[in-house]
Amino acid sequence: MARIFPLTALVLCCATVLSGGSALAQGSVGSPDDWPQHGRTAFEQRYSPLNQINTGNVGKLGLVWHQDFDSLRGQEATPLIIDGVMYTTTNWSKVEALDAATGRVLWRYDPKVPGTVAGRGCCDTVNRGVAYQNGRVYVGTFDGRLIALDAKTGQLIWSVNTIPQDKTLGDIRSYTIDGAPRIAKNVVIIGNGGSEFGARGFVSGFDAVTGKLKWRFFTVPAPENVPDHAASDKALSSLAYPTWSPTGGWIHSGGGGTVWDSIVYDPVTDLVYLGVGNGSPWNYKFRSNGVGDNLFLASIVAVRPETGEYVWHFQETPKDQWDFTASQPMMILDLPIKGKMRHVLVQAPKNGFFYMLDAATGEFLSGTPYTFQNWAKGLDPKTGRPDIVPDAMWSISGKTWFGIPGSLGGHNWAPMAYSPRTGYVYIPAQQLPEPFKANEHMQLHKIGVNLGIDMTGLPADPKVLEDVSKTVQGWLLAWDPVAGKPAFRVEHSAPWNGGVLATGGDLVFQGLSTGTFEAYDANTGKTLFQFDAHTGIVAPPVSYTVNGTQYVAVEVGWGGAFPLMGGALARIRNTSINHSRLLVFALNGHDSLPPETRQSQRPVKTAQTFDPKKAQEGYGIYQNYCMACHGDNAVSGGVLPDLRWSGALESVQGFHAVVGRGALANYGMPKFSELLKPSEIEKIRNFLISRNH
């Protein structure tokens, strides 16, 4: 774990090093053999100094052991390795400890998340990992708990509900946790997800020993500016509330702003940085009557770790209506900027700009497009405020806006990495355009997404899909943060690729959505190693050493927002079949994966007929309530069942039992009887039968 030094000593030390090259500048003085924190060090650079595996011998890399998980859903965790023991999580927030050299299971813990809560989340029941301190393992569960476990035995020490029973959180309540906790000064810090469904964002700090709540910071004000008796009260009252319309729809939806992934603690500045998410709903006109910047949406907010006290904020995307979260991974670097060493925070968020801020003050230093974007003419060089293209304000104009990036961003949650040897930040970048059009008859629902946009998906016309697919791209970008420009890019055949690891062997590792695990030369991008993982990969790799042997480990199993919601687009140039496994590599490894036996879901023609009018009406209902899990236009992205071929279509009673009464609730399929009438459920069935035909 990171050792806390006096602030002045750290500042002096960091002022003398270049590009994060020293142990202090990387945020840790721990053993290079371990991966003890989410980003390996407090600075979250995802750089391992290990070099036993390098550009000269990576071609000899082989699988040394693997473990099959008990789920076919997505896997997104970063394993932690401390003293030869690996701690990791899997889908449904399950935790396990393994011998990091052999894969022998030491213990497993199942928090028994109810299957009924799956419908509360937009992007699979994934979990991104644990935190570790003083012999305890901490995990957030999908149903909103924070749990402490004994690291030796896996026995429960304490469990707390992170969701306060508070009426100010909005009439539409849908809170989940899929991010990894962070620890700063004996405080375990966790945020929540749920903005797409209706939530009011907040972050909580709990005592690492007792589990007692120490502070809470809300990222969106309460209706009528009512105090929360929280650490955020002063900042919300004086800064945030004036940027919201007092009569906007946010007073019922909660406003959004969930901190669902990136939280970073910097021991140099003694600040915790919160990456705040999008507005709820996306529709800015409905949310805030088209008025105000809506703080602290799409912002980085700095707070004190022990109290949650507000220090500074920087809003990347005012008036957010594109789902341009600031929740993407952040990292801390020491860089020479205009001839002066600066201690900076950098981020490549969804909106397409690479930001550099002074880590102590939040001062805007630079913002440069790292990918093509068309929503802003540029950023003000002094303030960083975007000059928004008028037509991009789709909720105000009423026009359809074809946005690049779309809501999945030029970079999403998959972690980037930094190498102090090259000075490059390696970003899993992508291009996923999206049409935005306002839903003029917006209504808030207790189940299903609450976006406030026209949910009409892509037409089923293959020619339309072919034309759109030409604009869909994915690549690994090596970005020079000092020069503010790309060094090189590695083209991928599809988007939504995995997180990145950089090593002292001048290597960059990344898994791809199309099913291969790869290593590149960190200086040139040349592909040096490929392994067929039999499944798409979104999780980031890690590296560690046990008994003198360097290992590289990665969880595989394709999942998350794009495979669930993307429909046919998610299968462009990507036919991998989903598996969930942990793969561990070393030089001269001789393990192998079993032969591929699984097949994708087969199309089965139904003899059922449909009513065209009911099918047309059912399309809109499906897009609002079912698309988030089962894909745009009822085309599965490869994680959950493709409902066009569901056997439940063959029976009115069977379909209503599943959709209305929750016959499969334990498997993650919620019941909709309290929200949808039987006639509406039947319309969905008619729509699915029409898509089968």
C-alpha cells in the first residue's frame, strides 16, 4: 500500500523528477512484485516496472493457468496481488482469493446479490474489483452494499448499505455499485451508479475498521436547495444549486451525477478526485428547462479524504445532454509543461478531449481532441469551457443530432495506462456515432431507462447497418500528453476493447472485443504477441511477480453497455462467443484452453403470427423497457439471450409469466407487472415475433 509522507516532502520530491519516473511520483513505494491497488499505485498509471517479459522475449509468452467462472456475463475486474495472493471479483459481485502462481482457490465469498436487482443497472451486473488494506478486502455489491472481508479466510467482517433512505434522492430510485472501492487515510470511498434510470449522485466515505459512515458528498443539489447535513452542503448551496432550474424535471429524477467508476486519491495533494457522471435524464430541456450548467454533472470534483470537504471542481461538459460523463479513468502525472514541472491530473473522458488540470488547484492547463468530435468548436484556452455547436443542443433545438462521439464516448470506462519510459498515455479509444433526438412526451418510469430521447433504433435494413458500420471504429492510441498529440495508433477491427497495461519491458498489453489478447511494442505499436482467448475482452490486465517469475493476468468475458444495448452494431466484425475466465500468462507457459464447443444462440423460426399494429406499438415499449439489456431493435449483442429466438414467444401464458410475473427473476429478469399492463406485454411479444419473422 502507498506510504503517506509529509506533504511538503512529497511536493519537493515530485518537483525533481521527470514524467513520474520515481517511486514517489508513481504514488507508491511498495514492492514492484505486487499489484496492491486498483491502478497499481495511488496515481493509477497502470504501469508495472517489471521487465522479465519484454520486447525481446514476449513471443515466448504462454498461458500458465486459467480458471473458468460460473457466469457467461461480462467480466471487468482488476485483480489485486499482495504477497503472492490474488484477490479478484467476478460478475454478481462475487469475490475470490487465489494462489497467484498456481490458481489454487484459497477462498470464495458470494454476497448473494438478488437476481431481481439486475434491472436496476444499465450495463450488466459486472464488478470492477476490490480494495485491500491491513488484511482486509473491501468490495461493493451490485445491490448497493459495501462489504469488508478477512483477507486470509474470506469471512465477513462488516457490511453496510451505502444507499441512504432519503426522499431527496429522487422519485425514481435505481442505485447499483459496479466500481471498485478506493482507500485513503483509513477511509473506504465508494460511489454508485444509476443515472440512466433515475438517481441523485453521491459518494460515501466509511471507516475502514468499523464500517461507520464518516462523510457523504452529494454531486447534485436537493430540490429547493434543502440541506443534506452532508459534506457537500456548502458547495451545493453556493455553487451548484444556482446552475439548475428550480422547476426542472430533475427534482423528480434526482438529476444524475453518479460517481460510478473513477475515484483517485493523490497523497501529494492529499485530495480525492471524483469523476462525476451524466445528467438524469439526458434530456437537458426536460431536466433543467434548458437553463444552467447543472453542476456538478460531467465534472471532476476534489474533496478531502477524511472529511469529504469540497476543495475545487472542473466541469468538462456543461449542459450535458450526450451522456458525456467525467467518470472515465483519471491518473496523476508529473510532467514538464512549458518548461516547468507540474503535478497534474489527466483524463480522456467520453467527450473526445484530453484534459490536463493542476492536481492541487484544478486549474485548466490544456484540452485537446484525442479523437474526432463534432459537438464543440473547441475549448476556451484559459477556462477550458467548450464552445458548443448550436445544433448539438438537440433537446433545445428539437432536431436530430448525429453526434460523434455518441453516448458511449471516444473512451469509456476501460482503463488507460502510462509508461514513464515512453512518456505516452495509452488510451483504448473508439468511435461510436449516435443520433440524438428529444422525446417530446417524456415520462419518468420506475423501471427501465429514463433518458428523454427518442428511442427509435437503427432500421432493420441491412444497407443502413452497413453504412453505419463504416463509421464504427476502435483503436489503441498512444498519446503524448506534453506535446498534446498522438504518437501512434494501433487499429482494431471493432470498438469496445479492453483496458491497458504498460510495463518496464516496453510492452503494452490489451485484450480485444474480437477475442484476442495482445502485446505491443510501447514505442512503436508493433504487435508482438497474440493469444486466442475464445471470447471478447473488456477488463484490464495486470502484472506481478511470484518466486522470481513475472506473470500477466486478465479476466475475459465480453460485457457492459455496448454488448447489451448496442444490438447489431455490437456484432460488427465481431463474432466471438462469450466465455468468462481468468487467464494468467508467463514465459514458456504450456497451459491451453479447452476446444471451443459452445455455439451462439441459433435462430429458430416461430410458427406464431403477429398483429402488425400491436407489433408497431410494442416496438416503442420494447425500446424503453427492454433494449438496455436485450439490445437495440431486439438484436442481442452477445451477452444476454436474443429474444427473437426465445422459446417464451410460443406461449402467451409463458411470455407473460416471464415478463409480467418474474418467473426468471432469480436469473436477473425483473418482473414488469407493476409497470406494464398485460396488453402492453402482449404488444412486446408481438413485436418480438415480428422481428423473428
